[in-house]
Amino acid sequence: MRSHPFVRPGERARVRRSVALLGAVAFLVSGCTAEPAPALSALPPLSATVAPPGGGGSVSPSPSTAPPRCDDGVLTLAGVDEEFIVTGSCRRVDVAGTGLDIDLTGVEVSTVRIRGDGNEIEARTLQAVTLEGQDNELDLRSVGRAAVRGDRNSWDVAGDIGDLVIVGNDNEVEAADIGSADVTGDRNEVVPG
């Protein structure tokens, strides 16, 4: 084997290890950015298996599952590529999943919390909505407080939004009127109209 003019023959293995280590460090650091990530809202984790006290329940549908019903509690809807039509009356509906199609127009609900991607949610008037995810579509009558953390989400609100907070990129929010809006990110469209 020919030796390199700057490396002594006994140091060849050490140089190879150093180059491999530098490559690994460069790979790990390549995902870092110079900007700090925005803080997540303080939401407790969603659970699809625990029914909270005081009524309510948790549903992960199967072909034999009856339509979910909530009565004055908290209902958790979780899954992948599932469809839910909810009835009853809920304080809160928690959504955790991907590709869910959720119809809340037949339920009286105050708050909806959504975590996931590619979900479609239809609801009437809500006091508050929190969304953390990408590519979600919401169709609402009106909402008091709306918070969005994610990218490429689309909101169509027939009535008003009282307060709107967006942290993300490429989100579209359209409402008849928006009381206040705090928007952070790029290419977000907020259209009162």
C-alpha cells in the first residue's frame, strides 16, 4: 500500500476513524437550523384507550363499532383513514390520527383539539379549536379562538373567528370576519371576507 505524504504509516487507522467520526457528526448536525423552533402549545397528550371520568369516551372504530356518541364529557377519536359521524353533546373532542374524516355537525361541542395530518373535520359553532399538524381541512360555522401550529392547513369558516393564532407556513384561513390575527410564518393567507 502506498502511504500518503502527510500521514505516517502507523496513523492510517486513526485518520480513518477521525474522518468517519467527522462524517457522522456532519450527518447529525445537518438537520439543525439556526432558528429556534416555535414553542408547542401546552396540550396534554391525547389517548385513544382511556375514557376520562364524568361521561364521554374514547373511540377507535372498527367495522362493527357503532357511531360514536358523547354525552357531556370528552371524546377521543383516533385512527388512520377512518370516518366518524359523532352525535350527542361534548365539552371537548380530541382528534389524533391521519386521514380521518370527522363530522361533528350533529354534536354540540365546545372545544376541538386536533393532532395529526390529512384530516377533514366539519363542525358547527365552537368556542375553541387547537390544531397541530399538516394538510388538515376544517369546515366550521364559527369559532371563538383558533390556534394553528403546522403547515398547509385549510380553514373555511362561514361566520366569524374571534381570535386567530398561526405558527407555520402555507396555511389558508378564510372567514366572514376575524377579530384579531397573530400570524407567524411564510405564505400564510388569512382572508376575512
